[in-house]
Amino acid sequence: MGSVKSKRPSVTVFAGLYGTDYDHYLPAWLEAVKAAKPSAIVIGTDRKRTTPGVTVVVKKAPATQRHPAAHYQNLAASAAKTDWLCQMQIDDLIRPDAFDGLDAVTADVWQVGYKRSDGYTYTPHAMPGAALLALTDNPFVMASPIRREAFVAAGGYPDIAFEDFGLWRALARGEHTFAAAGRITFDYSWHPETSRTGQDDTDRAAHLAEALAL
């Protein structure tokens, strides 16, 4: 008898896109995402956009929203119907084999690695939720697949500057489980001037404190 192939889990790749500063990244982003063959692609945005093969959800962030990125990412994720969600920033490029092995993952979050545009590479190690909650900084990346049910239960991205760290902490507090892919699944376009390492120390400390208070 031949081997039985496992069923590939359904995955939605999503992103938030607002303003016009990042629009020029969209064609390359979309080409890379389609090569990874997700079940669906969704963009949450502040304006009407015609993007073939993409579900575009339009709803401007309310005036009370302090950090629009969280709003547009949550907007996109809310349209997903798949087993898994994978947030991929518009200026980053997912690799074609990004979801290989996801069918064997029993955890709620599959932490993945990246290669940065300056050549630096990073892959996270396995970490239980209790260990994550004990940390004072974020060891994980936003492009890690998350089970949709876990994402919803955690409340999505909070309205803070370090929304990804806030999400991981909410998942850990909810006793959701984490696994490490042990490999690189996307290429990260690094902007030193806006990265956490390039931020003013006072601002960064305040942003971390905000996430740790959740």
C-alpha cells in the first residue's frame, strides 16, 4: 500500500495596510504569498482596493484607536474562516515552503524564524506559556501561524505599540500552547529607523511596560 498523505490544514495569510507609504510593497508581497499556497488571503485596510485573489476588508480605524496597526490586522483576521491564521507584514516575503509541516503541529501557535534583510537570521526555541510570561521582552515574531480559535479567544491584537507581544502574552495567559518550527519561513524587511532596537530607549521601555501590564 502506498503512504497516505496528511491533509494540509487551511491557512489564511493576512495583513493590515493603511495610508499609502507601503503600497509599493504589495505586488511582491502578493506574489510571494500566492507561491506559499494559502487557503485565503485577506487585507484589512482604510480604503477601497482592487487586489485580484485577495479579500479586502475596508473599515477605517476609529478615532479612539491609539495604534492603527492593531485595528487593521484584527480587521483582516476577522474575515478569516480557516483553521490557521498567519500575519505577514506587507513589506515581508513569505517563503513557498512556509506551511510545510504545519499539518503535524498540535500546538496553538507555531513559532517560526526569519532571515532579516541585513543577513541576520533568527529561529525561536520551544517555550511554554509560563516561561513566556516571565520574560520582559518579546522573543517571537508576528508571522507565526496561530489557530484561529486561539486568536479569537485571546482577543486578537491589543491596542498597544507592541501588539504582537501583547497577543503572545494573552495566548499564554489563556494557557494556549506553543511549538517551535525550528526553521526560517519568511524574509524580514528590516527598517532600523523604526525597529524596536532603533527606538528611543525611553519610548521602548514605555511600550514594553504597556505590554507587560496586560
